[in-house]
Amino acid sequence: MSMATAQAQSSPSAFDVAAVRAQFPALHQQVNNQPLIYLDNAATTQKPQVVIDAITRYYSFDNANVHRGAHCLSSRATEAFEESRKVVADFIGSPNHDQIIWVRGVTEAINLVASSWGRSSLRAGDRVLVSTLEHHSDIVPWQLICAECKAEVVPIEVSDDGIIDMDAYTTLLDGRVKMVAINQVSNALGTINPVKEIAKLAREAGALTLVDGAQAVAHWPIDVTELGCDFYAFSGHKLFGPTGIGALWGRRELLENMPPFHGGGEMIQRVSFEGTTFNDLPFKFEAGTPHIAGVIGLAAAVRWLQGIDRKAATDHEAQLLARCDELAQSVPGLQRLGPDCNRISVFSFLLEGTHPEDLGTLLDQQGIAIRTGHHCAQPLMSRFDVPGTARASFSLYNTHEEVDALFSGLEKIQTLFT
């Protein structure tokens, strides 16, 4: 099927993508003398002007440390900082805003839980189940703490099309399992995992569940209570917000019983050389000066996203992915990895005769930004016996024309090797 035929068969989205794109200054530039086509959203999303303005406004007018300050700037910074916590709590359906812990991102959130909960809860012979779909940040922290506690990290297998084997998962659930660590969406394949069912089965077996929501929060509304998980984490930079900021949500009784992760200012009530008493939630886990501008920028991103028609945006992204899959069928030698359904916004592929790294470089020369490599998911790449893939990942500001350009770019590359 020709590109023109595929374009004619694709129904245009009702989503006003032009109005959305107008709010993202980074999208309106040229790379290698070509208009930028940014298809690396699973790595990080671009930022709308309102987020940039919120960060600039803080540094321009309210720059001061939060909490305990007696002056106006500190009061304004503290008010914006704590209001941001409420915004994020509402965004993910947290019952209380003090269950939101500011972290640098999902990586730090998982390290916090592994170190604090794991060190105080895991014993020799215990198990942590981690799916083969996981990012390294949801594997390595558990390996470190399990080695220390003489516990064991056990992988949950995935099928040939990149879906968690639920029968294998159920078989693994026994009295030794204390934690199940799972991503809501695979960053490497886009697989949407049944986290609600996974959490329910874990709970029935007496285990906790930690959900990595990094790849999910930008695509549909999240309700941690409805999911039934015990911990949920996400990163701001994949949600149109700043880098270096994210949030960990946890069940209150768990957070209250967990020891601090870092020591220093803010996380204490009283310090003496005879001993220290720790602060209440959430401050017990927020030692030192926080990323104040990042928190404010993250809240601005959440408010911006809440002003978007989420269903229309999700439908638009689904149309982009469907168009991608359709066009891929006409490309000889193209192998796509991942499921046919229950997948969002990720097109992970190999092109016969071309190394993924070369694909990335040659597409960049055409102004098209994708990601190549193992995507911090080496166990998953080993499962499919590949060193890595090329990955195009979409967001609500991408267009059908950009999908067309990706495949035109691949056709040009193929002519170089034939």
C-alpha cells in the first residue's frame, strides 16, 4: 500500500493539535535545516509555555527557601510549593495531599521505597517480583536491597508479543513474595499492563504493589485508590513538566511506618546528640532544600494538562499509533516489537539491514528525533534476543503528517542500503 493510499484511509483527528502545538516553543524550530519532528516523548516531553513561565515567575519574583521563612518571598514560595502538592494529589486521586512525597523522579521514588520499606521489611528468603518489562530503575534498586537483606528478585515472564504472562505471575505468588514492582506502561514497547488486576492478586497473596506510572500519567487520568496499589510514582519531565522532579504516593500507614530515606534539615522535629525525632508526613522524606521551581513547574504542567480534553487527546494519540502500524505493513524488512493491542504511544521496531543507531542518526539528519538502544530495559531486549530497537514515541502534540514523515524518512534510508 502506498503512502498516499494509507493517508487517504486514515481518518483525521478531531483533536485541535495545531492549537496545542502553538503552546510548545521547542516544537517550532529547525534541526539540520529541517523542521523538527519530535518523536522521543517516552524519554521526555516538551514543555508548554505556561510551564516555562511558571518557573521563570518563581525565580523572577518569589525565589526563596520554603517553610520557616519569616519574610514575604518565603511565604509566597511556601504557599506555591504546598499548593502544588495539593494539585498533584488531586491529579492522581490521593485521599490526602500529605501522601505526596517530592522526589527527583521515578528512579528516586523506587530507591526510596526499596531502601526505606525494603530495609525494614525484607528478610532472608523473601521475594520481590519484577516484570521483565521493567526499566532498570525498577530492577537495580530491588537487586541492591535484596542482596543486602538476602532476599531475591524474581522476574515475571512476558509472552512473545510483550505481554505479562498472568498465569506465570499467579504461580509465583506465594508466601515468600512481599512486593510486586510493575510499570503501568512499558517504556520500551508501550504495553499497557493490567495493574489493577496485578495489585488485587498481590494483595490477596499478602504482598504489596509498587507501580511505575512514568509512561502513563501523560496519556490518561490516574486514580491510585481505584488502582488498588500501595505505592505509585511518576516523573514530571514525562508529563510536560521540568526535569529533576517527580512524586511518590504511598498508603499512609506504610509511609508512617517507614524510616527516613535521607537525613538533614526539614525531615526532623528535634535534633540532639542524644537522638533525633523525625517530622510528620510528608516532610519526613524530604530532607534539605527541595526543587522548589520544579515542584511549581510540575503543578503548572498538571493544571495545563487538566485543561485539555483528555479523551480527545487519548483518541488522537491512538489514531497516530494506528496510522503508524498501518504504514509499517508496507515497509519491507520492518519488524515491530510489542503487542498489537493494549499498547499506547510507542512504536518500537527494527529495520532489516540497518542498525538502530544508524537509523537514529539518519533520521536526525532529516529533522526526526527518535530514540535508539536498549531503552534501559536490557532484560527485555535479551528476552527478544535483540541488542536494542529504534523507538518512535508519540504525544498529544504530534501530527499525522509527522507519522508520514517518519515513514518517508525510513523509505529514504532504505534506498541508501539497496
